[in-house]
Amino acid sequence: MKLSHTSSLRGEITVPGDKSISHRSIMLGSIATGKTEISGFLKSADCISTMNAFRAMGIEITEENDIITVNGKGLYGLQAPNETIDCGNSGTTTRILSGILAGQSFETTLTGDESIQKRPMKRVIDPLSEMGASITSVKGNGCAPLNIKPSQLHGTHITTKVASAQVKSAVILAGLYADGETTLTEPSLSRNHTELMLSSFGADIRSGSFEDPTAVIVPGNELHGQKITVPGDISSAAYFIGAGLITPDSEILVKNVGINPTRDGLIRVFKAMNANLELLNVREVAGEKVADILVKTSELKGTEISGDIIPTLIDELPLIAVVATQAEGETVIKDAAELKVKESNRIDLTVNNLKAMGADAEATDDGMIIRGKSELHHAQINTAKDHRIAMSFSIASLINADVQPVDILDAGCVNISYPEFYKDLDSLKK
């Protein structure tokens, strides 16, 4: 796809539902008793992979008037699938579902596309095995396919080396099937959507905090179907926020965005960079903090991004790097080695594509350094079929200084999280 610069961006936009919450609404609705009704569900490829996985295990999931209804069968109501479950490109589906399946009375195998079969799964295999799960990498390489056999799970204390909501969620959900209390301590607090949602479904759970990132799940409580309203995904909103900051003469209102404190690092970083950004109509919806975000063209300055804030914005770092090319001074991203094992090596891809566009960017072992302010030029962008890279460099294309457009390869990969992305971006161009 070829994308050209624009003179300004103006208008209002409502981004699709939060991907993380959409995944979890299907998962918890399926193992709860009774109906769960979901509005604002993100109908992206990844979330549909989760939906199809539970349909394969006998869960009836219907859609009418944009409401997804999950007819849950309780903690022990899932049925053995007739074949291997295909998780597509979804690491969230693969990892979190492993925790639920570890407590079932039937054998299952999870697989996915070429990318999923290269992504590290040992991070869930090890803690689940510590709980007594029988979970193995079929090829012996620590990646999918994963084979999961019935076993008795034991309540234990798990300490993880990586702050990962997917790993934490897998352990917590496995804990629902354990013979005692399960606790998990992270190096820093990752997103807590699973804990919040489990609590609303009736689980006996205690969330961790930034001061003490330890979650506790006590088995024994039946989950009950709920009505869930999914807020807009801040990871999707990020692209329009970034676009509004760096595109001349721009003003964008992004409505109904989830600003959960474990996800709002992007906002904190942009404010540290002197962004003209306001949170309006701050409210709470189904236990999640939500706001409208007003953003205007800004004179940005470089900053350092490191430490505990990294898990709160890990998916937004490629976009932040693009924005940093338009900030005065140096922006340093540290403690983000996790970017290497996402859908692609996002450190190398981001830096290489920025260099191709003329930016002063440097990869490091655990992040990158961007020196601004740079004039960006047209280039061919290698996305490696990574949706975050495609969307980030679509924003970079808006300020391309050349007549020739930026060429985004495999641009359709945005369907993984945001099928209407290009249409919504075009709607703001003036």
C-alpha cells in the first residue's frame, strides 16, 4: 500500500474495542455459568481465533445487533475438540488458553501460523509445569505446537522473570483448577484485565499493585456470566494520538479509550515529551477507566523510557519511536528486549525502517535510540507482516517530505488487530 503525506488531520474518531479485553471476555464467558453478553467486541483476526477455539470445544457463541453472546458451560463444561486448535497469529490465544486447558480432563494440541510457531512458549510451559501441568512443545523447541494432557494442578507460588500479562493470565486461569491457592509475582506489574474481569465474574482473586506485583487466585468459586462493555483499545488509539502530535495543524478527539493504569504508559510518555494532550470525560465502564483523548500538534522533546513503565506500553513502542523522530533531542528506550519476541523483532524492524526513511535511529540490546528532529522521506517499509509495524509507519508516511509515497509492504496485516485502520486514518485527512 502506498501512502502519502497530508497537510493536517482533524476530526473525531472512535477506535475498535480493546483486543486484550475482547480475548478475555470470550475466554471467561466460556468457562462461566450462563450467558455473557459482550458489546464493543473487537472482531479482528486474533480475537476471532479465540472465538473459534472455544466453539471447537463446544461453546455456543452468537452475534446479533453487534452483541456477542457466549453461552458458558462452567469451569468443567468444555469438550474435547475434534482436531488441533489453530490459534492463527494470536500469541494471546495460545498462551492464555494453555492455562485453561491445563485444568481440563481431555487432551488438546494448540498450534498457529508460521509466526506463532517461532514465538517463545517456554515462558508459559515452565510455570504451568511447576503447577503440575502436562504441557510440552511438540517439536521440542519451546514453541507451538503445544500438547496439553490432563493432570492435577497444584496451588503454588510462581515467580516470573518477564512482566507478561499473557503468562500471568495463563497461571491465574490454571489456578482456578488447582487444589489450593496460587500466587504469581512479576518483576513489575503487567496489564491486569484478567484480574479485573475475573473479579466481576465472581472469582476469589487479589490483583497485584505497582508496589507489590503479586496476584493471588483461590479456586472453588463458580464464575457467572456477565454483561461486558469493551472500551476502545489504547493500543489502537495510539496511532491517532501520535499522528495528531506530529502532523502539522492537527486536532483529533479519540473517543471512549480505555486508560487502565497498567496500559496508560503511552499517555505518560507523551506528556513527558511535552505533548498537547488532554483527557476528557474520564469515567469508569465495567471496572475499566475510560476517557476521551484530545490531541493537538505539539513541539515535542526527547525523553528516556525505561523500567516499570515498559510493560504498560510495550505494544506502542514502535509508534513512540516514529513520534520521537519529530522530537528535539534524544529519545532512549531501554528495558524493552521483549520487543524482539513479538510478532517480529520489533527493535530491528523499527530501527531499519526509520533509517530507510532518513531518521537517525540506533538499535540496542534492549531498545533503541532515536535522535531528532528528522525530515522523513519515502521508502519501502518491511513490515514482516507485523500489524504494529504497518500502522506505525503509516503514521510516519503522513509527514513524508517527498512527493513519492511511502510503500507499506503486506499492509493488510493490520487485520490482526484493526481491520478498518486505513479507512479511519483517511477519514481524518484534510
